[in-house]
Amino acid sequence: MWVKIFTQPEQAFARLQEGKPQLLRIGNDSITLVRKGKHFFAVNDACTHNKESLSKGIVNFKDEIVCPWHNYCFDLRTGREVQERSADLRTYALRLNEEGLWIEVPD
Ligand code: FES
């Protein structure tokens, strides 16, 4: 199902700092939300290596999120760990329109 997380597009741009991961909890899902310029990304928050919260990580210039514990890097578009050292992260579809920013989560 689609869940609205910001009620206006301007709000999404204002509230999400460029390149600063933000933790989002919807139901049982913990999600890391990232804005890079005009693009938004959402991945599962728990690192697939040892479950560290990726919302505490950093985003590099290649649009990868870097885990703060052992520095594994995950492509924000695909969820793939760039050196294939651990499983891929789950990614979430996002939709930005005049009504706001939406995320697709399991029913
Ligand atoms: S817990 Fe994320 S790299 Fe080890």
C-alpha cells in the first residue's frame, strides 16, 4: 500500500536535508530515507551485515549509503552492497507528486 509521508512536495524538500539519512518507521518497517538533490531513496534501515542502523550512516558522492559500523556501501537505487560482501538491502518505491511524497510498503 502507498503511504503519504509528506503532505506537500515542498515539505519533503524542506524537511529532508540533502544527503542526510533520516529514519522512518511505518508499521513494522524501519526505513532509511535519503534525498539527493531532486531524487529520493528509501531502503531498509538495518544493514544486512550486522543490523546497524543505516540512518546513522553517510551518503557518498556515488549515491551509496555507507554503514557506520564496518563501512559496507549500499547502492541507494538497487540496495546492492557494492562489493557483494552481504545481502542486498530491500528498496522501497517512492512517488513524488503535487499531493506530497509517498512510499510503498507491504500491506
Ligand atoms: S553492520 Fe553494517 S557493515 Fe557491519
